[in-house]
Amino acid sequence: MIFRILRGVMFAAAAFFIVTFVIYFLNLDMKVVAKIMPIIEKHYDARHREPFGASGLVQEKSL
């Protein structure tokens, strides 16, 4: 029984390693991000923003 569970855990760990290695080796994460970025940029470019410094978070330096 324990051997069966251990074998399942080892198989899952090996499968996880193989999948993550393929994603890393082929740089698939950055390829997906490159496909998604135009959608994200379109969304965030359409948002209304206050002018820089209008929120009061940026304090001017005193001399």
C-alpha cells in the first residue's frame, strides 16, 4: 500500500518536473505573455489616470 502511494507521488513529481522543464526550455511562458500583452495594454491604456503627482503621493523636494 505504501509502495503504491510512493510510486504515485514519484510519478506526479516526475511529470511535474518534465512539464516545467519543457516550459522553461522552450520559453513558453514569455511566448504566452507576448500574446496576452496587447490585450492587457489595450485595457490599461483605456483607463483614466490622474496627472502625475496629483494624488499627493509624490512630495516635492525642499531645498
